[in-house]
Amino acid sequence: MVENRPFVTILAHLVLIFGVALVALPVWITFVGASHDGARMLQAPIPMWPGDQFFVNLRQTFLGNGLDGTRTAPVWMMMFNSLVMAMMIAVGKIAISLLSAYAIVYFKFPFRMGVFWMIFITLMLPVEVRILPTFEVIADLGMLNSYWGLTVPLIASATATFMFRQVFLTIPDEMLESARIDGAGPMRFFWDILLPLSRTNIAALFVILFIYGWNQYLWPLLITTDANMMTIVVSIKQMLEASEQTPQWNIIMMTALLAMVPPIIVVIAMQRLFVKGLTETDK
């Protein structure tokens, strides 16, 4: 029997409301700052309620050149660069991880588990640890200031390989035997059976990896010297540095607000599959 304790229920709700308010406050301040003009944002105290310049700032930021006095590309171009980078990283990681997990689980070859553990050990070698040799390789291949240079060093994923391996291990061996009896080859089994059964897991990983690629800062900062290849996250940092001379906080806040939109759209659009992919265990 569950004991009804109103005090505990009220306390739990208060803690949840406080947590939501704490997380939402920076987003609200960003929205408010994006709706005022530059002069109002320089006055103290900062406004806490929206103004009437939201669409003016939106047009100037998204369709214009963004912040005056900087060498950044238009915001729409930087958002496009970030979108291409995030999509290539997410799709590339999922494709490579699916194939590598498939090979490790269903193909018998020497040192199979050794290969798996070598892949898994790469979790201890993030980009920050191997950034100098990686940069040298990308520079020698002439991939600076390109989408391939932005994505290829980040495209392998030991975590996704491990996750798909665990998913494939839960699939009954009878399905493989049935596919063999029906005359299905390895790739037919992969496309017609494994991929449909992994659909929710692919969706969950896509959301995580898209946000991972969208929020990349250090690697794009190193390999992009051309303003037209700059990503939106890097540009916000450069806008903040330029604001020490000519602060235009309304434009900076609008740029930050626009940078939140694509990840939010992806999470909302794939929310159902995302939750199902993280909680589903039976196939």
C-alpha cells in the first residue's frame, strides 16, 4: 500500500518547479535580450520582459550580416555550416557503427573480440587528446576549411558501436537461421531484419549525435580560417569578443537564440522514437 504524504508530494513539485525555472531562466533572458534594441540592452538593470524589436532583430541577424564590425559570415550561412556538420557526423557515426557492430556480432574472424576492445578503448582518446596529430593529418590532406575536415575526424564512435552490438546480441539466432533458409545473404539480412529492428535505437542515437555535432566548438575553431566555413557556435564566441568594442547584445542574443532552434526541432520531432530507443529492451 502506497502511503499518501502530501508534504512530500508538494516538496517534490517545488523542487521540480525550481529546477525547471533554473534551467529556463537563461533561455528567457536570451529571448528578452533578442527582443530589445541595442541601446536598451546597455542600460542597467537589464530588462526582464520582452520588447517590440524581436522581428527587427531577427531580420537583421538571420538575413543580414549579423554583428557589425566582425569578420563573421552571415548567420544563415553559419547555421547551414553547423547543420551540414551535425548531419554528416550523426549519419556517418550511425552508418559506420552499424556496419562495425554487424561485423563483430555476425562474422567469425580471428581476434574478433580483440578488435572490438580496440574500438572500445578509443573512448579514452577523445579529440582533445589527439588534436595535434589529427590537425596535422587534416592539413596534409588539404581538408582545412571544408565540410570533410569538419566531420571526418569526429565520425567514428565507439559508444554507438557498443550500443548496436548490444542490440544485435538481443536478436534471436533463429532469425539468422530463418534468413539463411530463405536464401537471404548477409546484406539482405542486414537491410531487411537488423535495420528495421534497430530503428528506435538509430533514432535515439541520431538525436544525441546531432546535438553532439551541432555543439562542437574546439575542432571547428582550429580548422576553419575562412569566415564562410565558420559554425554558429564558434561565431557566438567571436561575437562576444567583438562586443567589448561595439556591444550589440540584441544581435548576440538573437544569434544564440537561433542556435538553439535546430536541436530543439530535432528533439521534438523525434521525441517519441528517442524515448522508445532508450527504454526499449524487447525485440
